[in-house]
Amino acid sequence: MATQLQIRRGTTAQMNAFTGAEGELAVNTTTDTVHVHDGSTAGGFALAKADGSNIATYAGSFTTLAASGAVTLSSTLIVSSNVGIGNSSPSSYFSNARNLVVGGTTGANGITISGSTDTQIFFADGTSGADAYRGIIRYSHADNGFSFWTNATRSLDIDSAGSVGIGTSSPSSYNSAGDDLVIASAGAGLTIASATNNSGHILFADSTSGTGAYAGFIRYDHTTDSMRFAAGSGSERMRIDSAGNVGIGQAPSAFSNWKILEIKGGTAGAMLNFENSSSTRVSSLAYDDGSDSLRIQNFLANPITFETSNTERMRIDSAGNLLVGCTGIPTGGSSTGFSISDNGGYQMVTHGVAGTTNTYVNIYKNANGTVGGIRVSGSQTFFDGSSDQRLKSNIVDAPSASEDIDAIQVRSFNWKVDNEYQKYGMIAQELATVAPIAVYQPEDPEEMQAVDYSKLIPMMLKEIQSLRTRVQELENN
């Protein structure tokens, strides 16, 4: 090791031309700096002044730059290794993110970017065009909002009110009730992905504990592929199952090939209400739990109508009249239809027909076909019973009805219900022994028997014919 230190001095021009011996020191009298020589580099290597004022003029490179105070750069600083600010071991951090490490593991640390317009961080994968700003985090001091860019396109904004916009730079311009998060695009969407054996949720909270943390929620259960809706202390109120059936107040029942809307009522029942544009309840479909009855209600003085093929077929008007094929009680001619209406405490059935000749207003059928009807023609009404020859066999002249006529007991009596007196009539039980065809005898002995007096007419006609024959014989003699 050398025992002597040689020091030279000279101007910058002299220093730049001087190589010097290895380890030799020289003082630059122009810049007042000390240079260390390596025996081969002209000018040697300048040492930094205590105030660092000569660093800006240094054109070489540092292996390590340590500063306890401020360092001012007037040009570009190129660092080929990791940089630690407030941290002496940046290389000990994660390899993908240790090029610049700010702060240590204790205390509060931060970075401040100051500006008057836009302050930003760029993420680049090239030096030209959009490659130089593929990603951007930008703070605009003009409107005090953050914007985030991906693939050189503005993608997300947080405005000065704290509203978040995805696909829009002005989320607060939307309705204030829903501008906290706005997703805007030609086909906007939000996806919540969950495991096939789990559920996805959107929770509505008014506190952070108990049921207040999920007072309302929308839940999709991937196990059953059902959507559930809750309101009021997190209680489920509606469910749509995987088949599209809807249950309100309970899970919907499954009926093959049917789509179900199922409503579970309370102790009073269940009700589906309809309101007009003035928020006035005008009608409802209700189930009465007490009487197990279904109600169709209209609360205004308007009809309830029933339609098929977009055409009205029946209505119940505000007076309670049932109108089928008409909108008012029919009068005949151009006013046709069928109605059941109140007539002073009595229910009156009215038929209105267009024709005036042999028009049936009622037709009666059973398994054998048509068995009778009520017909109008001209100014009369006819009550028809089946009598076509094609319906009969073994047709012969009827025997004398004299004995049957004599056996019929014609009575006078009073009706018990109102004590009304009837001068001529018959008792069903008595007539049944003579002309059972004219008596209705139910299987239930408690049910009242009845008499169809029209069935006695053929018997009476036969007896009249017999009497006329006998009278004619007497007159001829």
C-alpha cells in the first residue's frame, strides 16, 4: 500500500485532459470539486459536494445514491436498479413491484403528486401512440374527480360527489336516488359469479349488525336455481323458482306444464290490488281466509268486464246486472244478448234476439241430445218438448183415458209458506199413483216432489176425443 498521497490541481479543461494515476486526487479549480482518478479515465470521477450542488453537472452514473436531505434534479434520472425512498432495502420486496418502494414498515407513508390541472400516473408498454398510456390513473383538479383508463380508453370515474361511473364520466347527472354507482353502455350489465353449490346476494342494509345488515336482499340460489326477494328484517317475501313459478309469501308449488303465481295470505286473506294513475285503489282480486271465498272487486261505479280475443263477452255493471253479449239489458232487434237483472227485489232473466220467427232463447240438452227449449215467434213464447217421430217407436193409438181421468183427484188447498189459496190443483203423491209421468219424485225423500201439469194434456185430449165420439153417437141416434 502506498504511503504517500499525491494531490494535483487544475482547471476543468486541464482536468478533462489529465488521466492521473490510480487513486490520485485532483482539485478542479473551476468547479471547486475533488476528482478521484483510476489511472485510465480522463478527468477522473468528481466527488459530490456536501450541498450536492455539483450533482446536476455530473454526467456519470451512481451505483448507490443515499441522501438524508433534499435532492434536486434538473434533468433526467435513470435508475437501473430498485429505488427506495424512506426504505434502504427495496430489493427485499415483491419482485414484480419493487422498482420504487416508498416508506418502511412503520408509520404513515405516502406519495404526493402536485399539479393545477391534471395529475396522473401512466402505465405504458411502449413509447409511442396509445402504447405510452395504455393505463392511466388521473386526478382532474378542474372537477375534482378521478378517472381510470384501460387500453387507452376511459373506463371508470369517481366524481367529486363520490359517485362511481363505469362507462360514464358524469354519474352524478343521473337520478340522485341511484347515482352512487352508474353502469352505462349500449348493453350495460352486472355479473355476480358464485359457486354452483352456493348463492349470490345483493344486500340492502340500514345498520352493520343483526338483521339491519340485510334488511332487504336479492338472492340467487345456484343449488335450486331460484331467485329470492326479502324485505323487512331479512324475511323472504317472494321467490321465483327454476321453472318460472312465482310465490309471494311462500315458495311456489310445482304443477306440471303450468306457470304459477302463488300468494300466501295473512289471517285475513290475500289480495291483489290495482290502482289508477292517481294512486287510487280501483279494483282487487282477493281471497277471504275467514270464508274461504274468492272476491273480484271494483271499488268504483264501473263494470267488471270479461273478454276473449280482445272482445268483450260479458260484464257485471255497477248495478250488479249480469250482461252476456251486451252492455245493457237487451230489448231485442239490434239490442241482443242475455241478462240477469234486479227487478224490485226479484232477479229477472231477459233474452234479446234479432229474429222474430221461431227463434230459440233457451235450448235444453242431456246425454240423449236436444230435449226441449223455449222459443219465441211473432208476439208469442213457446215451451217445446221433444216429440219428433224419429225419437219414438211402437207408435199406436192411445187407449181410453177415462179411468185415469176419473182417478185424478183435483184438490183445493192453501200454500203453507204464505197461506195463499189455490182453488184447483193436485197433490204430487196422489197424482203419482195415476200419472207418474207428470210427477217428479226425487231419490232423496226429504226433497220436495213436483207436478208438471203439461204432461196431463195428452191424457185430457184423449178423454175429450172420447167424449166427442160418444156425443156424436148420441146425436146421431
